[in-house]
Amino acid sequence: MQPYGPAPYGEVVLGFDEIEAVRLKDLLSFPQEEAARVMGVSQPTFHRILKEARRKIADALINRKAVRIEGGAYAYDSHPFRPCRWMRGWGMACEELALMAEEELKRRQPKGGDRMKKIAITSTGDTLESLVDERFGRAKKIILYDLDSGSFEVIDNSLNLSSTQGAGIQMARNVIECGAKTVISGHFGPNAVRVLQAASIELYQALGMSVHEAVERFKDGRLQRLYGPDKGPHW
């Protein structure tokens, strides 16, 4: 990126479709078949987009050029696909768990105004001064905070810490069963995101801060909202 002034060595322009191809293939490690399906293009087209994106990135890195991102053929999808079933040794387990959890939570989703008042924050401890636990699926605690009264309760997540799979899905279940409409954590994987989004839970990111600070920033509208996973599965 070139944040200050004109780029002395020129610039390269990456389309949003090219950025998405790089994200799916190189960041999230989607197989080409799945990545092409997510983007709604053929495999040859996906390969062409990815090849051109990588060429531009190499040009920028090697020749010290600025990178500008704009344009390209794209449409925003708020329900990201997840590559769990492609992960070696996992088979269809995560996919099936996520689908089952999604259907179950739609049936069990809390109704009424009480849900609108509560936010769930993953925490390393039992108090508002504890740090936000940045691993959503394997967080030690959930602090359920009532925005109206300022009171909170602590929910233990220790049984979920040693799970070999499905930790994010189970944590999402715990959050929804608490009756929260919003969850604050550090990082979210794709399976947890799908379950949370199926229950209309909003996701916010808080890094390097206490639970109290995260709550205050949320009240002030100063937390980053996430619309999809920022980590791959089983990270």
C-alpha cells in the first residue's frame, strides 16, 4: 500500500475479484474447485484471476510499487462458505456439525426484547478487567453483559477447550443459548461465523483490551464489526 503522496515507482491496481481469489486460495487454503464455486466462476476463470493477481502482487513487492484496490466483477455475500470438509483428515465432520447446529439454533433462538440488551464477550477471566480472550472457539469464559443494568454473569467454557473439533460451533451454541444479540471476541473461524449469522448474531472484534474497554467501545460505536471469518478453520 502507498499511504502518503504519489507512488514514486508507480502502482498496480488489483480488482476486488483478484483480492478475493487470493484470499480464498492463499489465505484460507481453499482448493481451486471450492474457491471457484464460492466466487461463482469456472475453474479456468478462477485460475486466470488468481494468476494475474499473484503477478501484480509480485510486481508490487519486487518493484516497490503501490497497490490500489478497486473495481473488478464482484458481489458481496454476507454468508461465507467454509472449507472444513476439504481439510485433510476431517472429512465431512465440520460441515455436518455446522449444518446441524444451524438448524437447531434457528429453532431455539431466543425471542423478545431481553435478547437485545445482552452482549457476550469472550474473556480470559471472571471480571470486567480481564482481557478479551481472542480465540472465540477456545475462550476460557463468556461474560454476558446486560447493557441496561450494567450487570454481568460469567459462563465457564473449560469443557470446550480440549475439543478436537467443533469448538467454534459449540461456543456459538453457548452464546446463542445465553440470549445475546452481539458477540465480541478477537478472531472468528468460518464454522462459528455461519452458526452465529444463522441466528442473526452480530460479530465485533476486540484485540488487546479488557472486557470493560471492549464494552465501552461497543457502546460508543468504536469496535470493528465483522461480516465474515477472519481466520481459517482449526486455526
